[in-house]
Amino acid sequence: MIKLVALAKSDIPEVHYECMWCLRNVLSGCTQEQLEILLELEIVEVFCKALLDNLAQVLIIGLEGFNKMLGSVHAEYVDKIVLRIEKCNGLKTLENLLTHPNAIIYSKALKLIEEYFGVDNQCNDNEITKPISIFDF
């Protein structure tokens, strides 16, 4: 797994994509012990980087990876992972994905934010997606 995580950090798009796909699949069936090793190998930061990619497929893999990562850990790890996501500007990136034109990316980002980062009760969905205009009355 060490080599796989290292290769996922590659700047070669094809290598990065294939490794991200593999890591997402690993997260689908890994044990708690394996996840702990992946966390030590900075998998959170690797997936945060994936959320900055221009390819929709890589963005979706990144979002699914976080969903699997956060959904498969014991409750004690969720907060630690969420803090690491925030530390690498992952929450800000997730929020930026709420304006992405791809509906799948939008919905997966929104789901992660709502489930793991909480939503401000004073903010509604229309405010999130509504473009700002100087002519709104």
C-alpha cells in the first residue's frame, strides 16, 4: 500500500487516476487496521489533492473515497479524519464543488458536507447555489 499511496501523489495524470481508483476500491473493503495504516500514509491529503483535479472522474473518485473512508471508520476516527480534511483545505474545496456544473459531483460534495461537516441552519440550498447578482431585489 505504501507504493500505491506514493504513486497516487504522481503528477502524471494517468498514474494518478489509476492509483486513486485503486485506493478508492481499497477503502471499500479495508479493515480498521488497514485504514489506520492508510491514514498514517496520508491518504486524506491524497484525496484532498484529488478534489482539486479538473477531471470529473477524479473528482468523483475523491468524493467517493472520502465517503467510504468516513463511513467505514469507528466514530472515534471520524472527527480526526474531518479535522485532517479541514487542515488540508478539503472543506473549502468541497464547498467550492457545490458550484460544479456536474450534478453528481455537486450531490456527492453536498452529502459529505451535510453528513460530516454540518450545515449552518441559517443557510438554505438556494443561497448555496444561487449566483450573486447586483440586480437581486
